[in-house]
Amino acid sequence: MLKFYSFLIFILFSALAQAQTSSINESAPVQDSIKKSAFLKQIGNGYLPTKYFNADLRYLIKYNQYEGVRTGIGGVTNDAFSKKYRLNSYVVYGFRDHRFKYSIGGGLRLAEKTNTWVNLSYTDDLQETGSSIFLTDNRFFQFFEPRLLNIDLFHKHITKAIALEHQIYPKLITETQFALSKIDPTYSYNFILNGNSISQFDLSTARFGLQWSPFSKFKSSEGKLKETKRGYPQFSIQYTKSFKDVFKGDFNFSKVDFKTIYRLGEIDNHLSELTIVSGLVGGDTPLTHLYHAYPNNIRNETIMQRFSVAGLNSFETMFFNEFFSDKFTTVQLKHYLKPFNISKRFKPQMVLISRYAIGDIKNPERHENISFNSLKKGFTESGFEMNKLFFGFGLSFTYRYGAYHLPSITDNVAFKFTFNITL
């Protein structure tokens, strides 16, 4: 299923690109080249453009351990519909849990120069337990996130939110959100709060996110600022406050999340990439809003039974739900070697990888019906990838060592597919 799903994603986007290429008017090569470039850029951003509505490709098909195949449709209106208003929505269906999930929302532009929007949304969906989402990350689309295939720990949430996004200046964007959420874990879980054991709860949260790209370059085009070159390092920081007894909120906690990405070199030559992610939460915090450190290893007995698809920035030998933390830091270093120029179409590339995570948690006994470890000793893994061997597929090998090295040698090894494709 995992291999088929990855291959299906590749075929889908190849077909879309080929369909657009076939529609080019050969009598106007320059104009058609511009159209093709714009189309591929939209695809790279995760959208299939139509006259008034851009279909969001993220909702077409996905797979995870809880929903099985998840498929649906979604999108957002574009400037041809309105430059002052936008509507966005999606609806998906999970074939294993037999449930529809959906979101509906809209936005009003307050100022074009600073790209200031006020947005409203209502969402009934799932979220991975222990994940930390940066508000400003929705400006960027990850073409394919293989780690989604293996996730099994989700919580249901019904969230009503109002948000304000604002570009202070081209290199600094912000978003502020206030949200009310009803949380219902899909697994057996209780949290001890003031002597009571609760399994479902309400959250009233305020979040402020900021993304700074000091070395990116921008230019004005058709009244809009567009990024012409993405520079590094980039920095994201976010503060979350949960309010108890505000709109029936059950918890009072605070979170601070930080992320930075630094790249040196070029992907078609030699490239080094450093990613640091850190988080800290204080107060009464349920498992749903702690940190899991991006694991991507399923609990099967043999190496080949654990054979799946490697993530983009995940710990391949760390088992799902093995660790949870209320404070953590991960450091990931990748070095891309120059592609092997075997032929015009066959240019595999080796990537050397090393990852480290450290964290801790207070009062783990307050989380009932689930067992996990602390990261206080530091988790380490290293390995390599050989990418783009066949239709974007490659192979990865990762080894777990250090304080959390396991007694059986084979349990420390992760051997997986990789999937990399760029437009």
C-alpha cells in the first residue's frame, strides 16, 4: 500500500505537468513558456489553478494508519474571483474510520500593501497527537510528506478560529489566531487534572506566530510582493497561550516553539542543510499538545516488516509514540553530495544525515493509559540516502546509537524508500 501510494502521487503530478505541456501553443513559444512556468509554480505550491478557484492538491489522496486511505477535494478562490475576499474549504473521507472531515472558511483583505487579511474558519478534522504546527508554515507547501503514511495517534478536534495575518515588511510575516477547540482523542487516554481523570476537553487558545527571512529577496509585480530568491537562514517563532475558564477552556498552559533552517551551497552541486526545532510548554498540558520529536518507525518485528517511506525531516529509527516531552530540541544535519552524472536522465544523489534529539517531561504519571519514555539522555541516529534512483524513488539506511541504543542490533536499523520530486 505504501509503495503504491507513493507511486500514485508521482504519476498524478507527472500527468498534470504533461497535460499542461501538451496544451502549449507552439506558435508563441515565449508566452507559452511563461504560462507553463506559472502553472508549474502553482503546482509546486500545491494548487491546480482554474478560472476562479484553485484546487488544493493536498486533499486529493493521503494514507495513514488510522484513516487508511483519505481522499477528498478542497481549494480556495483566486484573484479572478475577488482580490478583497476569498473562500476556502475542503471535505475528505477516511475509508478505515468511515468518517467525513471538513473545513470551511473565508478571508477579508484589510490592506493590500501589507497583505493583511482577517480569516474565519470552522474545522472538524483530525490532528496528530504531539505535533506542533507553526501558523506561518501554511505559506509554504511540502510537495510530499511520506511520514504521514505511518502516523496512527490522532485526536479529533472541532475548532472555530479567527486569525489576522500581516506582513510587517517583505521579510517579516506574522499571524495571530484565537481559537476554541473541542478535543477527543481517538485512543484510550485520560489526563489527571485537579484530581479528576478526563478524556475529552475544551481549549481556548491564543497564538502568535512570526517568520523572519532576512536574506530572501523580493520584488513588486502587479501590485504584489513576490519572493524571487529564498535566502537562509530562516527563523520561525510562535507563542501559544491556553486560557482556563475562558469560553469553558479546561487548561491553563503556555507554549513557545522555535525553528530555524540554514542552507549552504546548491542542491545540484554540494549542499549542507541544518534544521533546529525546539519547544517548551509549561502548565497543565494534555498529551495532545506535548511534543513527539518527529518519529517515523513502526513497531514491527523485522527490518523488512518496518520497510516503508522515509520522511523529509523525521527520526527514522525512533518508534511512533516512543517518546513525549514538554521541552525538547532536535538538530538535523544533511549534506547533499553532488549528483552522480551517470546519464542525462539518471542522476542519483547521496545525502549524508545525522540527527539528535533531547528533551524531558514532568509528571508523566498524569498521562493515563499510554506508556512512553523521556528523551533526557539524548537520542542519536545517523545514516544516508541514495535518492532519485527510479521515478523519484530512492533508498535510505539509518542506524540508532547512543543512550537509546536497543539490545537487538536489527531494532536499531531503519531501511526505507525515499521519495523526492521537484517541478
